[in-house]
Amino acid sequence: MLESLNKIYNVGLYIRLSREDDDKTYESESITNQKSLLLQYVKENNLRVYDFYVDDGYSGTNFDRPNFNRLLHDIEQGKINMVITKDMSRLGRDYIGTGNLIEKYFPEHNVRYIAVTDNIDTFLDSSNNDIAPFKAIMNDMYAKDISKKIKSSLKAKMKEGKWVGGRTPFGYDQNKNNKNHLIINKEQAIVVKRIFDMCLEGLSFFKIAKQLTNERVKTPAEYYSFEWKSNYNLKYGQWHSKTIKDILTNRMYIGDMVQNRRSKVNYKVKKVVKNNPNNYIIVENTHEPIIDKEMFYEVQKKIPKNKGRNEKKEIHLLDGLLYCGNCGHRISIQSRRKKDNRCYTICNYYRTYMKQKLCTTHSNNYDELEKVIINSLTNMCLNYINKDQIKNDVLNKLNEDNNVNYKKELEILSLDIKQINDNLDIIYIDKLNKKITGEQFERVKLKLESELTIKQNRYNELNNNINENVNEEAKNKMIKEYINKFLSMKELSRELIINLIDRIEIFEDKAINIKVNFN
């Protein structure tokens, strides 16, 4: 479809510069230089410019660019019939999209396309036009290579524990002096700590979200309004259960950097998918924690008890703790019946696969079941207090004696380790001053390093033993406090129940197995 080259052309000059091009700092790729080159070309060829179409900061692999879309609109309106770019890569770096434009779209709309530095003119019978598809493929390969290099660079930074994300986790800001380091946002951190406290009290995600919403606590969306202008949560200040869950399960709050959670499908597609947790890049102790590790991991134990409950008006003491002893799935508590004000339990697996009869109902009157379990728990607590009192006293005494001995040995080991390191420094200086030969240095060095390794390992072992004794003692003390509080209360709280009970298994024959957090 060749037409006369003497026809009048209304030219659209298209200019594009991506971040990748800018990073290369090629002067010839700048907006100014592209514009200068194109203006010189139209002047030399007596062409009439209809308009400039400039997309600054847009990737060539994506054709959804504002001024490129305006260019296509003007083509379809008949306003321009010639498009000129510096080279084909300015039009696009995706060989399928670029090929579609040059081979189909432009000819269908009677548009002449010229890439100046590539010597491509679609209205000329030139061998340069024949190699246009190959140039498009080379441009695509360049984009793919750049994408790989950027990903590799980002992952290297991630592995160093540097923050490379965009929006920071709720509770943190980027350090203005070091964009790869996170610092605590004090206002948001107060909310994060409160969410963890509420979870430990036994509140579900839904209840925490509802309470924060009712108190008009600012949501993360309200803090990041510049990003989420159309977000429902922003408009109504609405906390959501998923937001609560994301906060409670995020290791970032204990000072660990967790990245590479999501990735793009490929360099051409914007769609982002979640990565397998095994592919997360985690570096410990990279920034100041908001939540201490003990509290965080205690919350992780509580989450299974809090997250799966029906968010109904009546919250039962044993919500989220009941499991089927036969199939292992959860047992839920149904709503009270109006006719007799009773509620019953049912195996969720049975309810889901009722027709297949993969399990049985495990139906029990909940109120009666709760009484039986509370009585059993009371007896278990009384037995624990009685039988473990003497045992704990003896163990505490032994631990105390052991700790005293451990600390004495640690002091001696610390001095020995220091002396060995000093000796290593001395022989190194002697070697430099040629007081001893290289062979003598190596022989003494190996001997000292072997001795240092033995003493250092012993030092670490003793230190761990002391910490374990302290942690065990603290855990026993906490359990006793829970038990004493439980035994003294007339009205039980859900917080106490979930701290004492790990899970309750109910079998088809009505047998009950209570797994507690103490033995």
C-alpha cells in the first residue's frame, strides 16, 4: 500500500525516556536530545509538526502510557498521519507490541512511521524495513536483560538486609538519611503494640478491627492516602480483619527484614503474584523492633485459637479451641436455638462433606460440655500446683546452684579467651618483625586457634544453659500465675482459658482430651 511521498503529512513526534535509560545516563537518550534530533529531521524534510507526545519515566515493555495513548487517539481521529521516533526502541521494547504497531496498526490507519537513527521508513521499499522485526526482538532482549540486572541488584540489597520496598510496613518510616534503613514511626507503633496486646487478650481479628474502627483509630490506608485515594478503608476509616492478621504475623515488627514476598509475573506484565514463603528473603536484626520476640511468638501460638471463630454476638470461652478427635478438623459452636436457648457443637469436616459421610456430627450441648471441661481443667490445675510445688523448688535450687557454677566458669573462660586472642596478636606482630619464621607462626597459630575454638564453644554452651534456665523459670512462674488466677476467679475470662489450654479434642464416643500448656 504505497502512496505518493508528496502528500501532506501532519507529524506526531513521539519521545519516550524510561528510568532504565536514565540510569544508563546516555545523553543521546534524554528528552531534550530526542526532541532536538526530531526537530532537525522534520526541518530537513519540510514536514509539518502537529504535536509532541512525550512519556518521561515509562518503560518500553508497557504500552499503557498517557501520551502514547493520546498519540493513538489523534491517529484514530485523523489528526496525524505520520509518526516519527528517534529509534524503534522509543516506540516500544516489546517485540510483539512493536511489531503489531508497525506491521498492522499503522498500515490500517494509513500512517507512515519513521525511526530516524534506525533508517526505517514504512513508506519506502528499503532493506532496512525488512530487518525491523529483528531490531524489535533485540530491543525486547535488551529490556529483558535490564530487568534481570535490576532484579539481581535488588535481591543483593535484600540479602544485605537493606530495605528496597516502596511503602514501608505500618509502624515504620524510611530513614531520611538512609532510604535503605527503617526507623520507628512512634504514632503508628503505639497502634501496632496495642493490636498485639488485644490478640493476647483473646480477641479475634474481627473484634480487634471492630474496636479500632469504633474508636476511630487511623487506618494504614489513611496514613498512605497519597497511594490509596480510592480505597474503601480510607474513605470510611474501616479496619479490616486481614489488616490485623497481616500485622500480627509480620516478622518485621521484631526487627527482622522480610522481603521478596511478591514478584511480577515477568518483565512485560505488571501483574504481581505472591511468592512461596520459602522464597522470602529474611535477614535478622536489621532495624529497631516494635514488638519483642517473646511476645511475637506467643501471639503466633494464639492466632489459631482466635482467627477461625464465627464473628457472632455470643463469644464462648472455648471458641477456636475445639477439635475433632477423629478427623482432626475444627469443631464449631452453632448459634443458640430460639426454642430452647441451647447451642450445639458440630464437626466442620462433617458439615462440609455431609453427603460423603467422611466424619460424624460430634454434636454436644455446648453449655454442658463447657462445664465438664472447666471442671476437668480445675482438677488438672490443682494437681499441677500440688505435685509440682516440691519438684519446682528442688529444680529451682539446682538451677540456682548450676547458674552460680556456670557464671564462675564463664568468668575463667572469658579471661582465657582474651589471653589466647592477645597471644595471637603477639605472634602475628613477631612474624611481621621477623622474630619468628612463617612456619613457626603457622604451627603456634593452629594450636592457639584450636584451643580458642574449644573454649569458645564451652563458653557459648554455658551461656545458653543459663538463658534456658532463666527462660524455663520465667515460663513456670507465668504458668503458676495463670493457674492461681484461674483458680481464684469466679467468672472466667477467655484470655486465661487460651493461655492455659492448647486444644481440646472431642471424640465420637464423647471422650474428651484436654491438651494444656503445662504438664
